[in-house]
Amino acid sequence: MFAPHVGIDRDGNVGSIHRDGLEKNSSACGAAIGALGALKADPKAGDMTNGYLDNQMDIIKHLLRPHVDEIRKSPNE
């Protein structure tokens, strides 16, 4: 999966980025990484049960859900 809002750090780690002024790398995109974590903990997290309360996160989880197993098997989640 690729998206323009996914960071890649200086060592080639996907989902991590070095931001100027910070000592350590941080995650990017935090929402996608959070959605993946939620789906790994509970696949039903992608069921879009929140209505309009958190529509953006619900959409990310819903679209990511079919790919969780493939992502888990990849050498670099």
C-alpha cells in the first residue's frame, strides 16, 4: 500500500520520519498507523459504527481492513 502521507525515514523504514528540530523519528501517518493497530486488536473496528463522530478514522479503518493480513505478513509493516 502506498500513499503520499506515509513517511519513510533516512534508514528506509516506512511509517517513520525524521522531522527537523526533533531528536527522534516520529510516526507518519499517525492516523493510518493508529487504524492498523485498532484493526489488529479488533477487526470489527472497521465496521464504521461511529457514524459521523469520527468519519475520517472510520473510513481509514474500513479501507485498510481487507489488507491487514497482507500487511502483517510483510517484512516492514
